[in-house]
Amino acid sequence: MNLYMKKITADFKETDEWQKINNNAFPKEERMDIEQIIQLIDENIFEVWAFYDEEQFVGYCALVTDEKTAYIFFLAIDSEKRSMGYGGQGLSLIKKQYSDCQVVVDLEAIEEEAPNIAQRKTRRKFYLRNGFFVTSYYLKYRGMEMEVLCADENFNKDIFQKLLDNVTIENENYLLYKK
């Protein structure tokens, strides 16, 4: 495996493969259409990176960043390439790219009655295994409760809140709270 990142711009050529990865990775209520992601790239809201192994597009990561925080909105690996180390290597590349920042991710909160509880637990274990820490903070948006994890053991809520306050994505409101 020779994984590397390449910034995605509006003229990205592999949109069909990107759309397939995006649709397979996220439930409809969490997913954004590729066209909307490209619009957010054009508006300088999202930074989006494609992951390649040699010349093969295997996944992507979309982030919102400021000078102190890199917030992973989406991380997705081709379903045929999962459990092969691509996700963990992708996270390592992201943490290296944003080494001066607190790297934060959210994921569906563990709710035992959720129909996809096994998937939620698997995702959480993946991030914890790859160097993320529990923050005891949660984020509510689109009517969903998401658990916040951080690559730094000492999560700085205030600088993350500052980033959230400046995120302007069509009528989204982000409520950060501690449980």
C-alpha cells in the first residue's frame, strides 16, 4: 500500500466513483450530495482530500478547518477496500497534514436501540484504535446526536466551538454539549 492524499477541486474527474463511495459510506440523513460538497469547496468552507493507493482512488475526507481545528466532516473508504488499513492510514495522513491543529471527528452516538448499533460500535472502535480519544462531548445537528472524538487527549471545547460558530452550511445549527 502506498497511500497518499490529493486535494479535490471542482474539476475532480472521478465524481462517479466518489458518488458511489459517498452513497455506500453514509446513511441518507448524514450524507451530502457530491454537488453540495463541491459547492462548499468553491465557497472555501470544505477542504476535501482524495486518498489514492498508487493511482487508484480509494476514498476521501472532507474537513472544515481554521487555524486551530481540523474537523472531519466525512471520511469514507471504498466498501471493497475497507478493513485493509486504508482508513487508518488516511487518518494518519490527515493528522500529519493538520499537525498544528486539534483534529476532531464526530460519529453517531451509541444508542442501544439504534437499528445500526453494530455499525456505530465498529466505527467508534475504529477511531479509538487509530488514536482518537473520548471527549464526553456530543454534537446535535439535523436532529441527530453525534459523539465527538479528538486526536488530542486534551480536547479544547472552546476552540472547537469557535470553529462551529463560523461554519455556514445552509441553515445548519450545531449544538455542542457535554454528557
